[in-house]
Amino acid sequence: MLTPFPSQISGAVFLAGKASALLADEPRVGKTGAAIMACDLTLAQSILVVTTASGRAVWRRAFGDWSQFPRTVSVLTKDTDPATTDIVIVSWNGTVSPKIRAKLLARDFDRVILDESHYAKSVEAKRTHSTIGAIMDDGAELVQRGALCNRASGRVWYLTGTPMPNAPNDLYPMLRASNPQALRSDPERGWPDVTKYNDFLHRYCVVKMKKISNFRKIPVVIGGRNLPELKARIDGFIMLRTQQDVGIREPIHELMPLAVSPAMRRAAEADVNVAEVLAAAEANDTKTLEMHMGPLRRLTGALKAKAVVEAVKEEFECGTDKIVLAYWHKEVGDALAEGLASYGVLQIDGSTPAKDRGQIEQEFLHNKSARVFLGQIAAAGEAIDLSAAATLWFVETSFVPAQMKQMALRITNYTQTRQAIVRVCVLEGSIDEALQLVLLRKWTAIREVLQ
């Protein structure tokens, strides 16, 4: 068994003392080890872990690293039998597979662990229904008969470093399912009942109605409100420590302007409505952002890839040993891989099989000749340790700030002895530069609740 850090021990004690709880420590603080030690403290033998596709191998290895008990472990697929092992690990996508769900619903568990539990943040998502239950009649009723958490009589621990990826309403499904008393009225404190989703939404979110057609409008969250009250409601249900809280230095974040000719920048941005782009970012309207910025992102991504290749070569000449480059589009990753091939490139993108990801991670951690790691943001932002490098550049970015933060923290952990530096590459004087300021500001409401 590995030696736990004090924060992992306190995290394990926190979880062990509660039937249901949310451990929301930032990435690299040690949630996985804490949860496994909590299983030992509660003598849980039969355990279901729901995690990401790439996280399955991490959890299988982690039980051997962190547990004192010789439990048997298996990763569930359509072709394996979950009845034969103590611990069953399944991906979030697997929870909505009828064949896999049938196998899981056929047995009981002492404990369910929902790793990266923000995957169940939407009241309408199938993943939410399959794991914690279907929220009916605007939240007046919660149907859990077919939910996997019901197989452990509601004993569920939620683990995520981003409990509010976008706004306060992301917390609602977890609270409704596992801490409903926090949603009830408290006349002494002046708190209204927010058991129903719309009541919760309008109490703690700034909502703008967006017109979809002449007959339909939908609510779009553009900020938070009454946040000290919400923080007080969830006190006791949630534990959150930042990396700084446990002695891990937070990365230094910098913009890294890349110079291109004015003519190239104007050609790339010719058809973009700047006002609509920034308004969409303020409203968290990713569909509109994609509509306006999609073609531009590909063009600017290609321009930035060429400039970044040259800049990375200079970094290595100045003494940098390893670097992580995060990107969005496959063609950008391909251009980076080709331009930096001589430096030893490792890469994880959406096409990388889950079984290969752990091996790629270990290669980057221990092979000095593997100096460049290319990570597609949506595929490499969770359950991976890239702390062999202390430098990460976002060649491209995500419209979701939480994805950016998750990716950035891949290069930090307890063993990181150097100051981690994260740079966001932007074309100097471009729309992209203005857009980043809006996206970063949207973290303000999240930090107010969680810190």
C-alpha cells in the first residue's frame, strides 16, 4: 500500500463518516486514494465504481495501491460477468448500455462510487437517470428504482474536481438524490424550499430566456446569485480542498501571444461577428459559439500549430525538458506531431483505446526521450498524470472553462517540485484573445460557492 498524504487521510475519514457525500478536491489532490481508504474504513467489500473510459485502468491499479484488503477487481464490459468479483468498474457510457445495466442491476453493492460525478450534472441526461435516478415533475419526485445507486441503498460517494462545470445548477442532481434536506425551506434562515429544479435554478442562477422559435424559449444560465446561501446549504455534504490547501502549488497562468501578419489575421476573421461571439460566451451558449467560431477555430488552430512548433523548439533549446501541448482539432494535433516528431512525441486523442492510455502515461512519466505529450482536451483532461512536465501550452482551447482547468492541473501533483506554468496560445490582437477573458471570468461564480 502506498503512503497516504494527510489530506487523503482526512478525505477518507470525511467519506467514511457519511452515507452519501461529495468529495470535490481539485485534480491531483488524491480523491481516488481517499475513496479507496474510506472503503476500507467502512469495511465495504462489494463496490461499484463508475468512471470515465480512461479512468477504468486507473481505478483497477489504484485498489492494489491503496487498499489493505485483497478484493478482486474487474472492468465490466458486455462480455464480462460482474457477479464474480468484489469490485466492479464500469464506464459512464456503459451505465446506459441495456446489456451492462441488466448485469449491474442483478446484484447488490455495499457502496457506489461515482468518479467524475459531474457527468451526471444534467437532470435530463441518460447517465443521470441510470446512476442516481430520474428527476420527475420538475423535481417533485425522484424515481430511483432503476438507478445503480439504488443497488447500494443510496450509499453513494461522489468524486469530482469540477462539481460545477458551468454554473450552480450543476449541483442540483447530486443534492436532490443524496442530500434532499439541503433543498428544503429553513424559515429561521430565510431559505425557501428549492426541491423543485426550477425553484433551485432561479434562486441560485441568473437566467436569460433564449428564443428558439416563435413558440419556444429555453432558460440559459449566465451567472450565479445568492451564492453564500447555497454554500451554507451544502456545508457538511461537500469537502473541497484546492491544490494550494494541501501544499501543491497552483500553476501560473499566462497568455502567450503568437505573432502573425495582420493580413493573415484579417483573412481568418473576415466573416466573424465579434459582438455575437462575445455575447454567446457570456451566455454560455456553446452552440452559437461553435456556429460562429467553428470555421475560425480550425483556421487559427492551423496558424497557431505552425507557430507553436517553432516556439517549442526554442523552449527545448533554452533548457525545457518536457512539455504538454493541449489542442482541440485532430488536424492541429497531427500538425504538432509531425513538426515535433524528432523530440519524441506521445499522444492521446479520442481514438486512443482506453487500454493503451495508462501505458502512454507511464511512458511520458519515465522515458526521458519522450519530451512532447499531445493531449486532445476532451480525451486527456481527466484521470491522467502528466507531472513529468512542468509546462503546458493550450494550442487550442475549449469553450468550457472547467475542461481547461482539468487539463491544466494534469501537470501538478504532490511530487511536482517545479513551479507549473500554463500558457494559453492566442493570435495577438485576435478575437480569440478577447474570448479567453470572457471564459476565464465565468469562473468567478463557481469559486464563490466552492472556495
